[in-house]
Amino acid sequence: MGDTKLGKKLKEAREKLKLTQKQVAEKAGVTTNWYARFERGEENASQETRNTILKILKIKVSYQVN
């Protein structure tokens, strides 16, 4: 399973930037369904994909959930 705390942070950042899940998924090169599951904490991502999504959403790549 993925990380629900990170997912919440992703959703908040995405909504603040007025982006849809589809828009983030397209920019990250993943499917909309996969991104939606990742945002809900139901999927894991490679470090590269995770960093790409964090950059798209303007979250520091060093962001760690404790």
C-alpha cells in the first residue's frame, strides 16, 4: 500500500494549483486511474515517478512523511 499522508498532501497541492488528476497524470506520464489511486494511498510509486509528481505540484522533492 501507498502513503495516505503523502496522498493528502498531493491532493491539497493539486487543488491549490487548480489542476485535475488527469492533468497531473498526463504531465507525470502515468494513467489517470493510477494517479487517483496513488493520491488515495492505494499505490506506490518509484522514486523517479514520485519526484516527478512532487515537482509538478511544487512540493519540495525532499518532502518526507513521518
